Amino acid sequence: MMNLPEINFKALVFGAAIAAAFILFGYQIWDWLYPFSAMGLLYAGYGQRDVKTGAFAGGFASTPIIVLTFQGYMGQFDGFFLTENGMLALTVLILVVGVFVGFVGAWTKRSRVKALEEYEKKQNIGKNKKKNKK
């Protein structure tokens, strides 16, 4: 049987909720809040264990954005986006952006963990090693 990677569902659900909430706030309150929905996708990716899972979580967390877009919360579409191909293209575009933002969140976490490990190694060299033992 295939081993599934461990997914942090808390980060995935909260990230999707944050993304959807900022879309709704942007629609109801102030248009400048739309771009902040990316924070939810970043959080969904940042909460995962590795980069691949983070990218998957970012894509999955962007599905509420797709639903809200087709319900009209991102404005009205005309022309190409009213056709089936246009809707499919828009769906794929939102998913690709979600995957990318989730990847960036997971990559940021990986870089932070590596930097903390390197910092700890530097702390255990030389004089600081004697200070830490006391």
C-alpha cells in the first residue's frame, strides 16, 4: 500500500479559511484586502513537513478561492472567461498560483529550519561550547 505523506490538516484548513475570509472581506469591506488572501495559502504551505506537501496544500487550499470566484465575489467576468474554456483556464490559473504560493511557504519553512540548525552549530563551537555546558 502507498504511504501518504503526513499532512498538517490544521494548517491546511486554517489556510483555506484565511484565504476565503480575505476574499469575502475584500468583497464586502475594501477591495485592497483581496491580495491578502495569499497569506492563507502561505500558511497552508508553511505548516507542512516538506516542500512537495506544502505545494499540494497550497493548491488544495486555493479551492475556496475558485468557488468564490465563480460565485461572483471577485467581480463579474465577460468575454473569454464566460466560455467553458475560459472557466477552465481560470480554474487552472488559480490552482497554479495556489501551488506556487504553497511551495513558497514550504520553502520558507525549510530555509528557516536550516538556518536555525546552522545557528545552533555555530553556537556549539569554541567559547560558547564551554558556556553551554555550565
